[in-house]
Amino acid sequence: MPPTNYYKLKFEGQTKSLRGSVPTTNKFDYRQIGGGRQLCKEDGTVEEMPDPKVPQSGQFYVAIYDSQANSIRKLLETNENDVSSF
């Protein structure tokens, strides 16, 4: 079983909602399953999956938020230009 890393994330600056309401807090729980997992390919070979990137301060992220658990389900690193039209 791969290790699981737990983070407390704090978003600074403006948050926007693409659907639903914007949370009233800027602090969230985030859980990330670590490396060590394997991927079985169609040809029967097994490939090690890379370790996930650790969230970094100063980066731009899109987060999929679970309001019932007050946690982030998915965290996608991107840049502001990719989502400026939203």
C-alpha cells in the first residue's frame, strides 16, 4: 500500500467558483497518495507510477473541492493564463 501524505492548504488571493458556491474559508485538507504504485499496461508489462508532486507555495492551482468533507478532492497545477477566461 503506497504511503498517503496529508496537507493543510491555505489559498491566498482571490478564489473563484466555476460551479457551486465559493467556500467561506481559505484553509482546506488535502490528501495525496504517494508513489510506489504500479500500472499494468496493455502488453502485460508493469510500469512504476511516478511520485506525485508536492503542493508548492507560489504556484497556481485549480482545486476540485468537496464541500461536505471541507477538503480538496483533486489539485491541478496550472498557470493563470490557462484559466483566465473563466
